[in-house]
Amino acid sequence: MRLINAVREWNAENWVPGGPEPLRTIAVYTSVDRRAMFVREADEAVLIGPGEDAAESFGANPYLDYAELERALRACRADAVWPGWGFVSEKAEFVELCDRLGIVFVGPSAEVMRMLGDKIESKRLAERVGVPLAPWSGGPVADLAEAREHAERIGYPLMVKATAGGGGRGIRLVTAPEDLAKLRRENIGYVFPMGGPGR
């Protein structure tokens, strides 16, 4: 709905009768979402995946089916895509699909998306462009001995983050050296302080 409202506002402020056509919104939806507000409020809507029959609507998620998404994008003659949140919004492969089809992806490039998908590379990128960061290990931590060295420099309490996992998975609070010793190797990706940069 955020994009639909933004397009309506832009049209109200910028569209001039006799000028270029106003911007239009096209919702891509599954049969499960057919009654959702974003589908009802868009100027057009394109169904992806199995038809309206609820019995057919279970199985692989059409929002992640690149062939089905390509079919829908071609069918609606999209000029640009805003993917919303989740599903393909953080998939570099979807950005590349849009590039191949000549469709503007409203978001980062595939290259930037890949960098930001890697926790350590995203921190290094932030450092390169001058984003203030809390002290951290500066890269991957090889073993418990190296984690201890970083912990002594950074100070306790601190957080230890596995390089894989998202949504908070793989983050461990370490309040003292003995807590660090209890962590398994796969839980140690990099180390940063508890409390953020203002600590």
C-alpha cells in the first residue's frame, strides 16, 4: 500500500492533463492474496501461481518462482518493480532478472545486494564509506583464541555473531570470558560490543 499511496500522491502533484500518462500501479498477487487491500487498490493486478481455485493454491511459493515472476512482468509490461518486503526483495537473482528484462528494479543493484547479504562484507563496506561503527573484530574470527583477543580489546559485555543466519539467529550475548569459552566454533563469526557505537 505504501507504493500505491506514493504513486497516487505523485500523480496528484505532478500529472498534467494532456501530458504523459500518469503512473499506474500493478499488483502481482497469488490466489491466497486475491482479496488483499494492495490487490484491490492497485490500478491493475496480475495473478501468479495456481488459479483462483483454493485446492490448487498449495505448493511452491509463486512469489519465489522466477519463471512465474518473469511471465507476470512480461504480461503487465512493467517499466519498474518495487518488490516490497521479503520474498525476492533481497535476492540479487531477481534484480538480475529485472535487468535482463529491461525493467528498473527500485532498490540496490545485484552487486550491492550481494555485498549487503554478507554480514562481514556489509560492515566493511560501511567502514569504507565512513559510516560510524562500534568497534568490532574487523573480519571473520578464526577460533576461540582470536575471539578472546578481540573481546579483551573491545571489552565486556559484547555480542558474538555467527556469519550465517539472519533475523537475530546466531547472536550470543557474552558478559564475561567464561561465557566466551562456552561458545561452539560455528557460533563465532565476528565480535562487536553490546550497546552500540555510543557505548
